[in-house]
Amino acid sequence: MGLIHLYCGDGKGKTTAAVGLAVRAAGAGMRVVFTQFFKTGGSSEVRVLEQLDGVRVMRCKTSPGRFANMTEEQRAQARGDYRVLLDCTLEHAQNAGLLVLDEAVSACNHGILDEDRLVRWLETRPKGLEAVLTGRNPSGRLLGLADYVTEMKKLRHPYDRGVRARAGIEF
């Protein structure tokens, strides 16, 4: 059928849910394209996804990390790099069953990805392609386009007590 999933909110679990769906899809024999924005690709789940048959992990080799920490020059570089990454990702997704665009919502919110272009592509995506977008504060357009909207809501998180992200749990 090819539906759109949106995992959003301020809580932990957006990427984890997307990874879980990618593993499920790969286990069912679907081809998966998994792309991350604003992440370096060094997290534990990416290493596992790269080992699965039928899963293609794509990311920018020049990822400058968190938007808040970028200089204006890095933001301009990210816009160009992520435009190319999105083009390449969408080309590979033509023959996939599942496309994951991890942190694409955040990239759109910060003007690093062109939301108009992404929405146009999602509206005309290949028949049967499931698409997942993750990130905080999705626009009304993305919310309206999604068939599934799952909000992860933080009620409590150890980070608020000074506990840093832990390998295998948060990354």
C-alpha cells in the first residue's frame, strides 16, 4: 500500500522505532533505504543495520553534527551536502519497500532540507513505498501528509539529572 509514518515528539525512541521497522521490513525480505541527517553514523544501530541483507544505510560523510553547534559556514555546507544526499537517497528508494529519513523533520525545520521538495516527492513516491520520517516539531504539512503519527513524549529522562548518553541505550 505504501503509507507514510511520522515519529515525532520530545521523547526518546523516534530513531529506535524507525530502526525497529527497518529490521522488521528487512526480515520480511523488503529492500530498505535508511538515511540519517544531523548524525555521524557512529551509533550502534547503524552498525547493525549495515550488516543486514537488503538494507542500504546512507549518510553524509561531512556531517557537522547538531544544528545548534554549527557555524553559518557549516550550515551552508550541510544544505548542499544534504541536498545531494537526499537526491541519492530518493534515487535508491525507487526500488525499495521502506525508506527511512531519520531526523528529516529537524532538517526541514532548520532549512537544511527543502520541505517543499520533500513533500512533493512523498506525494508522488513509488507505489507501495513505505516512508518514515523522524524528528521533533513536524510542520502541519508533514502531519497532514502522514498516515501514522506517533508522538514520543518525554515524561522523565536521565539526561535531565546529568546522565550522559550511553552506548547501546541512547546511541
